[in-house]
Amino acid sequence: MSAPLALCDVGPRDGLQNEAVTLSPLVRAERCERLVGAGLRRVEVGSFVSPRAVPRMAGTEDVLAAIRREPGVTYSALILNRRGLERAIAAGVDEVHLAYPLSDTFSMRNQNMTLEQAAATAAELIAAAHDGGITATITLGAACGCPFEGRRDPGLVVDHVRRMAAAQADEIMIADSIGVGVPAQVRRLVAASLDAAPGRPIGLHLHNTRNTGYANADAGLEAGATILDASIGGLGGCPFAPAATGNIATEDLVYLLDEQGIETGVDLDELIAVSRWLASVMERPLPGLLHKAGPFVPVGTS
């Protein structure tokens, strides 16, 4: 990798939006603070969307107001429209995340727009975010496959990377939203995206639905990705995509990176403690594995 690796925990947003349990803004704020306490420098605290569509994300303003902010940490939120951007700026986010899936069917279900309309809206919102003094990261969803329209043409993905780079997105994320991608596919997409958007950071938002998420993360890093999204405990999933299960777990990813000598700045023991705390809050087992097994400690050592 030519640039330092950045990790963003999207669990306070992606990890909650499809859950049966509704957490209070104070608990959601505590979750963010615990993640930062473990060393994460980027946290997606929630989303500014309609509470009717995604009720678990109601009160994101209250979450931001309750967080005791740490210097050097980027607190971001997902938006889908101008009203969401206005709310995000008023609430004091450092960065907005925009997203649209790369198919008409998925885009209509997710945002009530065609793919073309969603891309045009994203470009407008990037410009408006910059006018408001904050950065904007774009996530291109269903890049490896759409649950409704099947495999995506890599040329389509690269075209939208190029388009979002021209719109001056600060970072571009390639998302395997339903966990169908494999390492060779991810490697090719990252390499092609870097060629299409020279000088623009390219990252990955991965789900582990078919147990390929961590292999895909490793392949993406080899190809030059410098940003990885993950969710503490492996929670996550899109409410508008069938069988879209959890993101790669932040603690499992950090273990993988640490063992390969890739610097993350994250305290793994503290991160495991956050995951175990979250399991108690959610009152159910979490999909991640490391918080159950613990880090590697040979028998007879301490």
C-alpha cells in the first residue's frame, strides 16, 4: 500500500439499521466512544434518513450531541438527499457518506430513483457538502452483484468510479453489499478503479454473507485499496436487500491485519471488549468470531 490504511467502523449505522433491537441515542453514543477508545479514528455514527424507512436510525442528532468527541477522529454519517445533508451539517459531522447501488432495481427499492438519477444526485450532494465545509465519501453499492439484477459488469463499476472522481468525491468505496464477491473479482475492481481515478483513495465496504469478506479485504489491500469499512461484532445488512447479512467484523479484520504486520493503531484487546459489551447490549450472539475465541495465546503463556 502506498498510503496508510484507514479503518472506519460503520457498525453504529450499518450494524444497527437492520436489527430488531432499537438502541437509545445514549447507548449508540457510548458505542461510538468505546470504538474510539479502542483506537479507531473513523466512526460512522448513524444516518440522516427518514425514520419511517429506517426506524433504528432515528435520533442521530442526539447521538452526535451526546458523544464526547476526541481530537483527530472523523465522525461521519450517511445521507441520501439534500435534507439529510442539511441535518448532518447542522449536527456537526466531519464528513458525509453517500451511497447508491449500481442497478436500477436496487436503486429504486433503496432510494426511489433510477441509477442515473441516483448518480446525478450524488454528484450534486458532493458539491453541496464541499460548499458546507465538509468532505464527502461515495460508496458504490452492489458492485460485485445485485440481488435483483445479478452480476455487475466491471465496466459499469469503473464508469461510476470515474464519474464520482469527476464529481470530486474525496474517497470512493467499492461495496460488496450482499457478500457475493471473491478475491480475484475484488482485486480487478480495485486495480481498475485506481486507474480510473488517479490520486483518489479507493476503499472497500465488504459483507461476509458467503464467508469471503476477509479474503476480499486482503485481496483489495494487495491491489492498492487504502480504506476498509467494518462493523464491530460483524453486525450489518441492508433492509432493502434480501439475505444481506453482516459486514466483516472489525475485530476479526484487525486480527488479520495485525498478524500480517499491517499497522492499524487499534488496541485489539480493547476492541474485543467492545464487541463483548455490544453482545450484552444486543442480548444475542454476534456473527464475529474473534470476540469468542480471543487473540492467539498459546497454552501455558500469559
